[in-house]
Amino acid sequence: MKNEAIKLNGIPAVNEAQVKTRLNSTMLRLKTEYGFAPAKDITVEEMRQRCDEVAAELGTAIETYVKEAGKRPDIMRNTSPYKVSKDFPAKKYDGLQAHANVPDDRLRKAPLYTQEGIGNLLTFNAEYLLRASHQEEIANRTRKDWQRLEYEYVERSDFNLRDLHNDLLERINEPGSGLTLKFYKKERKKWRNCGCYSCDNYFPTTKNHFKAQSRYWTYKNIEDGRSNSLYCSKSCRKNQENALVRLQKTGTLLPETTYRYVLDDYKERVEKKHVTSDPTFFDERL
């Protein structure tokens, strides 16, 4: 069938290799036109128009291919063998398994004439449409919207209000302690919430707090402060100073990494980069 003419309604058509070459040529042109990252300031409408154009072009190319070849574009297969176990020889993927087990790196570099190659071009542009929508939504956020997100954003919570409350109650409820609610109120005044926007820690403002002699008061990120201290540590003071500079520039205390849009392809590369190759890594955590 490879070298035979394909017949449509009894009329010989161009052979399959020619049809595939023509589709590949069309896809190469479309990738040249639409396979590059758009400008960072592109609007949602402009990006949506670009997606509509590439979708229409691809639709025409696929329809032409199906009419001439009499079938859909090729689907990628995994032809490499795999081992079932030590006792059985290597086997080849068969049927749907061959299509479902194509490695990700091959899918990303799929030939242009395959369904995966066509899908990659659509996905690429759709991703940038989502990014443009995300950037527009960020640009339209009010200060009230940012304040809500800043309130929810926590980087450090080594010893929060609930921890302080529970430890005070445990001390009061210790057998023979003789402590009352008066002790709770007195000690509670010695602790203050850190003034850094992203820190949920509570820290002592005096050195004679109820945990001063405790062997488990070992939080390196929390320092004993003075009565006028605003932050639980020097790093929190610096973080707040940097956040106030960002507020003047971007309108929010949050770092850009918390709200910028990250493309899926970049996420996959980062995840793979941080996956351990040590097989005992997971066993130790079971």
C-alpha cells in the first residue's frame, strides 16, 4: 500500500508519501508563522485572533490531507521494547499501549505531519492565550484584591497564634501547676505577631516569657525581641523592606513568582530537574 496509488471513489489520487510531504510542508509554514512566542504585551484579543487563524489553517490542512489520503494523519507509536520482569524477555508495546507510552520528549518533538505535531502547535498558541488572559486579569486587580491575596500568602509559620494558645493551655493544665486564666493573660501580652506580611510567627517581646527555659524553644527563625520589636527576626525585617519597595513598583507586596503565569512546558522541565534519581529516597519516607 506504501507505493500504490490511493483511490478515492475509484479515481487514483496522489500516493501517501506525497500527501504526507504536502502536509509536512504546510505544517512547516504554519509553524514558521505561528510557532514563535508572541510579544509580552500582546492583548487577549490579538492572541485570540492568532489562535483562530492557526486553528482555521490547521483545519483546512487536515481536511485536505484526509480527502487525499483517505485517512487521518499518523499517530506516534512507541516501538522500543520494555522489560516485564527479570524472568521474561523484553516485549514490544502493542496496540493502544504503543500509542499511550510514547515518551514525553518525543511527543514534544513530534513530526509535523503527525496528530501530535499538529496538537503541539495548537497547544503552544493556546498556552499564550491563557497567559495573556492571566496578565490582563492581574493588570485589572484592585488594591483590595491584592490585599486579600497578601493576607492569604504565608511563607513562615513556625510558631503561630494557635501554637502559642495551645502551649499556654498545656502549661495551665499541667498537674499541680496552680496556674489560672490570669497567667494566660499576663503571658499573652509578652508575645506579638511578626510585622512581616508573609510571616505568621508569634515572638516574645521579653526574655522572661514562659518558654524561655524550655528545652524545645529552639526556633532559629524566631528571636527574643524587645518591647518595641516589630519582627520576629532580621530576615523578616529585610523581607518587609523589600516588599514595600515592590509595592511602590508593582502595586503589591507579593513577589512576582507568586502570580506570574508559568508555561506548562517550563513546569515540566523544572519538575524533571528536581526529581531525585536515588531509589532509596522514597523508601525512607514510607
